[in-house]
Amino acid sequence: MVEYLMQFNIIWVGVIASMAVGLATGVGSLPIFFTRNIPKKVLDALLGAAAGIMLAATSFSLIIPALEKAGGGMNGASTVLIGILAGGVFLDLVDKFFPNTNLSANSMPENSRRGIMLSMQPGLRKVWMFILAVTVHNFPEGMAVGVGFGDGDISNGLTIAIGIGLQNMPEGLAVALPLIREGYPKWKAFLIALATGLVEPIGGLLGIGLVNIARPLLPFTLSFAAGAMLFVIAHEIIPESQNSGGHSKLATHALMVGFVVMMFLDVVLG
């Protein structure tokens, strides 16, 4: 495989690989089309599993690689620390731009009131925060794939691409299922899950074309994405999974299962 790919322009190989990695997010969401009705109890458990998956992805796919790429020591740890806090602050600021669920709509015209009430559903707001965090998290992963190819080592680039692509599949399902839970059509949930992964080719192109610039940026971008994920998981997803009408313990068990499964994938796939 490596010998075959070496006859092609490495930039195009890297772009195609990062595109495939991004599409894996959509592939992972495909199971939503194979069942008609998912009970709320199951959806609540899957939301807890999604939180566990993203906690593991944050730890093993973002924070640990960021520390390794930062080189360790005081400077490396400081870079990652600042990146995590910056990512959390960024999501906190973004959160302020979402509609306030406590606003009163009684004084609104009927058409406007209906639209605003739909946009202010707390559960749906949390889901969109989660989707934004996943999208932020996918960009530096795409950069990592691009840097792998940009270094001129196709074997290393392929290893990174395959590992991240397989990890992206459960992430795609983790994005689609909460949307189904909030009443979105399956095709729309699939397209949104697919779209979250399509930032990876952008990051991949940046990593390939600007490898000497992108490589030093990776520790900060990875840790920034980790901070964004930690904020939305702690502030939105876990509380939502625990406020599920008697299913909180089930959601907790599902979170643990999601965490260990994603941890296993991250470690085994390198």
C-alpha cells in the first residue's frame, strides 16, 4: 500500500486521507437509519455513552498527544494548560450567544414566539453546544493527519489517518443520537454528523501545506480543543444525561462503558 501511494503527489494523498477521516464521522452515524423508534430510556443511555466517548477522546486523543508534542517540562505543560483554559473560555463565550431559555415569549407575536420557543429548547441548545465542541475537536485532528503526511512519511500519515478515522466513527454516532433524541429527522441528524467531520480536511490541508507552521501549533490547538470538549461535557452533556426522568444511573453506567470503549480504541489504534 505504502509503495503504491508513493508514486502519487504526497499532498494529494494527504488531502484524500484527511477527507476520508472526516467522512468516517458520517459513516459512524449510519446505524440511526436501521431502527425506526428508539425508546427514550435508550436515548438517555446513549447520551451518557456519548459523554463517556468524548471524555476518553479528550483525554487520550487530545490532551496526551498535546503534552507529547509540546515536549514536556514546564513550557510544554504550560502550553497545554493555557490551551485547555482557552478552549473552555471560548465555549463559555459561545454559550452566551445562544438564546436564553429563561426569556419570556409572552409579549412576542405568535409566529415569532413559536420560532423562538423552538430555538430555546434547553435540550436542543445543549446538543448544539456538543456539536460545536466536536467540530472544534475535529480540526486539530485533521491537522495531525496533514502534518503526518507533510513530513514526507506516508506510512506514518496513514497510521494516524486510520487511527483517527476509526475513532471518529463512534463520535459520529455520539453527535447523531442526541439530535434524534430531540426529534430531528434521521437524514438531517446524519448530515449534521457528517458536517462535523468535514472540518478535518481543512485542518489536513493546513497541516500538509504549512507543516513547519502547523507542527508547532499542534500542542496548543489540541489542548484548545480539549478544553472546549471538557467545558461542554461538564456543563451540558453530563447534566443533561442526569436529568432524564429516572434514568440517571443508567446514563452513568453508559458513560463508563463509552469511556472505556473509546479508551480501548485510542490505545489500540495508537
